[in-house]
Amino acid sequence: MLFFITILLLGIFLYGFIYLFGKMNDHNTKSQLAETEWKKEALRRDKIKTLNNSVQIIEAQKAQIETHFAESSDVVPFLDTVERLAKEAGNKAEVISVNISDDKNGLLVGIQASGSFANLYKFLTLLENSPYELEFMGVDMHQGIGRDWKATFKIKLLSFVI
């Protein structure tokens, strides 16, 4: 009788072991699938972050490139840049004329400035090194009363988009 009870208990424990082992394998498989999905999602999020960073970099570069061009509909930023450069150089400057060139490939701008010779030369240098592509059509500098100098710059904005 004891032998049958032992065999019966062994069978119950063996059945319980096989049942629990099967459940454990099912949970292990589900866990591996969930981990795989999690890794895919993490990789997808990393790619999205990388794409967003790339877009931000491209937008910054686009904005920087756009500062090199002046559109016919909005030349004010260019004229503001010219006046800001004059102030940086310590000059008084005034835009006296703005026209589209005859070949429609540029914007002709006349600027009258006054200040010391060194400041006018610095202004000329700042204009040459500005982000816009400029061609100097003429520069007329002459000494005014005392130490003041007067200059008239005729420049053509080549990076002009109609």
C-alpha cells in the first residue's frame, strides 16, 4: 500500500513538475517576444530622435543659407544689415537708392556714409565680408570739413532672388 501511495505521489509531483515547466517555458517565450518588441521600439525611437536632430541641423543650415540671399519681396533684412554694419564701424550711413539692375540679376544699392577714414575703411571691409555676395560698382571717398570723411558706395547685391 505504501508503494502505491509513493507511486501516486510521484505521479502527482511529476505531473505538477511538467505542468509548471511548461508554464515557465510559455512565460519565457512571451518574455523574449516582449523584449524583442521593446528593443525594436527603442531602436525606432532612437531613429526618430536622430531624424529630429538631423531636421534641426538642416533647419539651422537653411536659415544660415537664407541669410546669404535677399528676396525681391523682402530686401529690408539686407538693408538693415548694411546699416548695422555701418554702426558697428562707427559711421553714420544712409541708404540713398535701391533699384533692380537692368539685367534683373541684382539689386543696386546706393549708400552714403560719413565718419573717420579708418571707420569708413572698416565699413567697407565689413561690407566685403558680409554674408551677402556683393559687387562694388563704385566707391567715392573724399574728405569733408575737419577730420570727417564722406563716402558714397554703389553696390550690387548679386545674391538677389527675384
